[in-house]
Amino acid sequence: MPSTARDTLAHHLAQSASNAPDETAFTFVDFSSSRDGTAHELTWRQLEHQVRATAAGLRRVGAVGERVAVVAPQGLDYVVGFLGAACAGAIAVPLFPPSLPGHGDKLAASLEDAAPLLAVTTGEQRASVTEFCAERHIGSGMRVTALQDLQANAGTDSPEPVAPAPEDCAYLQYTSGSTRVPSGVEITHANVCANARQGMEAYDIRRGRNCAVGWLPLYHDMGLVLTVALPVVAGVPSVLMDPLAFVQRPARWLHLLTRHGGAVTAAPNFAYDYCVQRVEEEERTALGLGSVAAMINGSEPVRARTLTRFQAAFASCGMRRTAMRPSYGLAEATVFAATSPLAEEPTVTCFDRDALVQGTARIVEPSDGGPVSELVACGRPTNQEIAIVDPETRLRQEDGTVAEIWIKGPNVGRGYWRRPQESRAAFHAVLRGDDPRDPARHWLRTGDLGMWFDKQLYITGRAKDLVIVDGTNHYPHDIEETVQNAHPVIRRHHVAAFAMGTDDGEKLVVVAEHGRQVDDPEAVHDEVRRAVRGAVAEGHALAVHDFVLVAPDSVPYTTSGKVCRTACRERYLAGRWSQPKHAAGKGAGRA
């Protein structure tokens, strides 16, 4: 469906408020002071009124065309602040408050890069945001203001509202930084509205039948689009909770899915595994998941064992395997790119791992005894195009060949904020023989590796994360899966495998957290190290140059919940966990 002159978040919000002014639009369930949660709601009329007041306040302080950072905690104020900035004709920058543990450096880097005119937060958070910016020497020209103050100061003398155009930048989506310094992707109104419609079609979301339910952070691309932008475009209600409330008690998420019929939700692998581990049988008896429309898993890669374990654990609660929707997406494409076919169970295929890392798909049986990669298909794109391309030759590859994933469609952002060279390289790729001057021929280079096989897309990894030892490619997530199953002391989903340079070439280093139940990690370190080295040698024919067992919560994660292997490698080389003998390339790493 092509974009129109009114294809903006402002237009769709006004339309939803007109169609159903008194229906509930957004609900935030606050678990901070109540075990069962307290629901705070906004109808479409109330939401539009608050967004209009916020937009007027922003226009009055000259924010039209300027960046406006949203650094509020998860909740209705965040929704209003984001939509207010976008609807005012400003460029929203969805971020997070300094109180989010472990991500101060990313917040500081993002604010420095975006250089916003204003940082909008809540009254309770204003002092801490101001203090953070002062300590980090951020933005001498940036003001920190509370959302309520903006609304109160809107006044009747605010400049006449000028409706944003579809081609205007609605917001900067800062990437998770799993392989590089965070970059702000410029997402236009047309981009996000197109991606919302793509999601509506792919997941069969309809007004009056479905709703969005989520705990994913609103500063993350999936959380923002699925639980804010898509509901506005589709006119469906959205139910939110705080990520910390999920971590404290994951059954809360499942209870919300039970209460709200036709729910569409999303989470990474670890969340589904966490529910299996932490939701007791007694709690499961109160759950009814039969009405859940879609449970999106957008991990890279989606793990077959995760799907199987979750389905087995919650089948008695009515969980349908067809509701589990393995998907693929990235911030540069707004978020949604491909998903498994509607009303079909996820497709899991076993490939020869050695052939796969060499770029060729060959189906094998697990019983054959050779190394196996069990991959979950991510289906097909909706109203966009995905090609598998050799980046050197710029030629499409035939089915069953692993190469880089390229994307083309109305949802692809227009580039990285203030990074023209990176933007040209990533957003303006062309196939061999195509005219680079024709924007219709431009593709997004994702940096992800994948293949088409039996009419479905399979994700095999990220090019920058590949571990290359003795000329052989290894996918780090395969090694990490082996490591976390090597010994019960190792904490699942908290393992990083990466390569480092030595005089003898690239070598493998593994960093893994131990479980919280371990009182004396030194006492078990040698045993765990031997188990890991043996498992990796047997499973991958690969020697572990160094294995480091670290305390819980030591392995760095991105704000989207992915292990940040680049940061792990940097911390290792800096001696944060184990002190390398020399710098990389000069015999680094202990024996």
C-alpha cells in the first residue's frame, strides 16, 4: 500500500481519535507498588489532547525541525512525549533515563550524537537527567524539561501547527550497538507508517480484534513500533509494562496476554526461556494463552530449542505452536522485515554446519553424527523485497547459498544521522548493472548473513561477528550454544565468543558468566574450563585459546538484549576480566 500525503503519525492519531474517541488507546500496568499491577489508561481522545498540548509546547520553544530526546521511564508519559515530538514536526529521539543500569555510556554517546534542543522527561526524573548531562558535559545548548511543564506552557499564543509531511524525519532510532558505536537511523513518517502496515498484514492485525501487549523498552525499535506506532496506525489498543517488572516476575507478561484477547507480542529467546524456568506450575494453571494471536521472536538467530521448550511448557495453557512467529528485522528497516507464514508452525531445518559456514546449505539428519546447525526459518517479507547478495560481486545468489541480506522497501530509513559516508555505503547499495543514480535501485546492506531455502529466509549470523580461525569460519552463536550446554554452572544466554589477534593468527576467546547460585567460582573454574574446551573441541574442531568465567551481569548487553561481543572483546583486551600478557597481535591472551 503506497504512502499518501497524509501518511504521518499525526494524521493516524487524529484518525484513531476520531473513529473511537472514548475507547482505550494505551494502558500502562504499573507493578512498582502493587504485585498485581495498577492499570493507568488513556483513551484516544485523551491521548490526542495530551499529544496536541505537548506538540504546542514544543512549537512554542522553537523545536520544529529540531531533535527532541525522550529520556523518560517506561509509561504513558513516554508515549505522549514521543508522539508529541513527532507530531510537532520535531525529530524525536527515543532514549532512556540515566537510571537504566549499565547503559550510561550509550545514553551519553547518543545524546552527544543527536545534539537535541530539548531532553523531555518526567518531573521525577528531571533532576537526575540534568545531573547526568552535567557530569558527562553533554549538550551545553540542551535544556532538560518535564513533559508536564511543556503541556502547561503550551498557551494560546503558540505558533500555528504545521502538519509534518510523510518525507519528514519522525525520529532517530539509535541502533543497539552490538557491533559498532550507536548510530541514529533517520526514520521518516512514511517509513514508520509503511512498516506498521507491513506488520499489520504480516501478523493479521485488525481493529476490533487485536491488541498489542509488551514489556520491550520503548526506546528499542521493536518496542517502539509494535506497542506505539503500529497501534496508532492500526487504531488498536496497546498494553504496556516495564521491562523490570517482567524480569522480577515473568508470569506478569503471560497474565496480560491472558487478560487481553487477540494479543500480539514480541520478545527475544531469553525471555521465552526465562518464562519456562521461572513460571511455576501453580501459576500456569491461571493462564489462558489460546487467544494469543502472535508471539514474535526476533532474535538473531531464533533458537529451535527455545520454541520447543516454551511450547511444551505452556501447551496446557492453550499455547498454539502456530502463534509462535519467528521473525527478522533491524532498525535500518524501521524494524519488521520478514516473518514466518500466517497460521503455520515454525519451520526448523537441520543443516550441515561445516558446509553452512562455507556458504552452502546441505540438509542433514541429526542422527548422522556430523556437526549440525539447527536453524529456524524467518519466513518471507511483506510488501518489501529481500535479496541474498555477494557484496563483492553485487550479484544475487541462488537459493541455498549464504551471503549478505539486502532489503528494499518503503520502510527502509533514509540514512544514519550526520554520517553521510556510512549512509551511502549501507543505504545506497546497487546490484551489478543497476544505475546508482536511480533511488528505486537502492538497497539496504544489512551486514547480516542469510540465505533463501525452500522459499523461506534463514538467518545465519552477522558478518562482523564471524570467528575466523585457521581460515575457517565459525558462527559465534553456535559456539556459545555449545559452551552454555557444557557445564551447569554456566549461565544461559550470558556467553560471548569472539576472536582476537595473536602472533600465530586469530584465536578463540570465550567469556561466560557463572550462575548466581555459585558461591566459590574459583573452586569450579578449572572443571568448567576443561568442560568448555572439551565441548568446543568435539563440537567445532576448535581450540579455546582462553576461557574466562565471570560474575553474573558482567557480560555486556545492548539495550535490545543482545550480547555485545565487540564490547566483550574490548573489555577482555583492556584486562577487565583477565589480564592479557601483551597487546592484540603480540601474543595477547593467557595460555
